Amino acid sequence: MPRMTPSQVEEAVVHGELAALSIDAEVFAQHGFALEAGLLARLRQFRESNVSLVLADVVVDDVKERMAAQIAAADQVFTSAARGLKNARNIGEDDYDTLQSETVGSETPEACAARRFEEFMRETGCTVVNAGELVSSGVLLSDYLDRKPPFAAGRSQRNRLPDAIALHALDSFAESCESTLLVVSQDRDWIDYCDASDWLVCETRLDEAMARFQSRAQFDAAVFAVQVQDGKTAELNGEIGQELAGFVKTMEIAIDAGAQVPFRCEVERIEFKDFVFPDPPSFTLVGRDKGEGRVDFTTGIEVSLDVTCRFDFQVNSGAASIPVGTVHETRSGVVPFEIAFSIFGDLEGSFEVDDIEVLTHGRRFDFGPVAPRI
């Protein structure tokens, strides 16, 4: 379906012509497969609404497989660290076994991924589309030979077949329901397929897609932005600052530094200093519960940090590396963050803040030039 403007999408929602939302596997990955937090957890708002979350079974299988790989990698990191702790602190075998069993336990990564995703499906009321019942091999072969999306010429054909199966399954499902389906994906082939479909329309951001299903979303977001711009949200600012102060201590970030001699870098400390909203403030309303008086927003912010690193410098002399000094340096910089939070109460008056979460953040920090002290 040709691209729709936000107002056209919202009008289609109001008239019941668009009542379903689907997301591709990459969207799950972009949100860290965090099914119990952030925007993915906020999809549970649709369980008791007239909006359906719809996923193709091949997407579900892909997500569970990638979640299991993520869990296995994390288990390996934990086990390695636990062994190091056992040796360093001379922890007894029984205590070590207890530490392992209370964290990783006996549940396999595959079982853990399946359990978590099944709970996610229950919480969101998700409908899983059986592609085997809706997609014919003849249609897929025809699309491949004609180089139709997602088999477009000049693009990588990796994972194109699962994508084609998922897209045709969603297309057929939407047609059978005689209702447009909003698909969230940043994949160029998914976007092109939706543009050519009669039943699928694509949105590239999950928060923007969720906003389309909220009544008065743009108006209420604008009202709240005025409150922020007028300096009437001191409680919100304080709560966000408190959340960020704890979060940044353990955040992962890569250091971009330059030196005239080779070095190794280790991040020793990250300290939160301050944050600012965009100018002018901008918010996306992604959820609402009128019974609780809750409104969920997302926004981007700029976060000021002090980062302290240890730099070990060395020069190579033949096969040997000769240390030439160690320095500990602290630099200030700004990193972009995207956060979500909930407001309870009156957007123009008294309200409480809850569920502040970091959705994404910049992964690199510009440290600038460094040098050994000789």
C-alpha cells in the first residue's frame, strides 16, 4: 500500500480500517529482545483493546532462535566470570554450585527463550499466523523469478526466503480480515513489499507505530511538551536524572581515542552529570490506560557524562611489547539516549512519574587525544 501520512494512518484506525500491528525480527533485536521491559513490554496494552498484535510464525521462530543465542552467550560470560570469582575468592565448590544454580540453573537457552516468548504472547494477546496455511510455493517462486520484493535485484538474498514467507503470510492474513495491517520494519525489502501491497502499510519506528493507535496522541504529546518547555516538570527531570545516574555506571560504551603510540583502554568509571530534552521538546505518546490515568511517552535526550579510562601505552620492539606508561584520564562528553516513561495524573497539572526506562543509547564516546606521561 502506498505510504500513508501519520494523519491518514490515525484516520484509518479511527474508522476501523486499520486494527492490527506486526513487527519484524529486527525490531525485536533493536530492542535487545527485552520482552519484559521497554516498548516491547508496553505492547501488552493492546491485549484488551480492539487492536491486534499479529506475528508470522517464521518471525516468531527467528526471534526465539536469536534470543536463545543471546542467552547462551550471556550464560558463557557469566560462567567464565563465576569461575574467576571462585578462584579469586577461594569460594567453595558447594557455594559455587549454588551460585550457578540460582542464576543460570538447569534451563537451556532454548527453553528459556521459548518460555519468555510464550509469556510475551500471553501478555500481549498476540496472534501467530501460520504461513504454511496461507503461502504457496508457486507465489514465492514467481516473486523470486520476477525479482519482486523481498527478492529485489542488487540486494543480498540472505534471509530473503523467510522474509518473503512472513510478508506473504501477513498479506494474506490482512486480506482475509479485510483490514489493513501496520508493519514495523526498517528493512528496505519489507518497506518495498508493503508499498506494493493492498493490505500492508509500513512504519519504521515502533514508538511511532504504537502512537498511531492512540487517540489524541499528537495533541497530548504537544501539551506535555509545553509543560516541559515552560519548566513545570521538575519532578520528571529529577526522576529521569536519578534513573540515568544508576544506569550509566554499568552501561557498555566504546571509547574513541587517538594516540601516537599503541595503547589498551579500559573504562574505569562513568558518571552522570546532566541531561537536556530536545529544543523544542518532542515526545511520542505510545500508550494509554484511561482506567489507571496513565500515559506512556518516549523521547530522545542528550546526556552529559564524565568518563574515566585507564590507558596502557606500549611500543613494539621486534616480537616484544615494551610498556611506556599508564595514565588515568577523565573527559566530558555528550551521548544520545532514548527513554520511555509513564505519567499518572493530569498532563497539564499534578502528576506522578513511573517506569522510567532507557530504550537505547549511543555506543561510542569521543575521548579525544591521549598520550603517556614520560
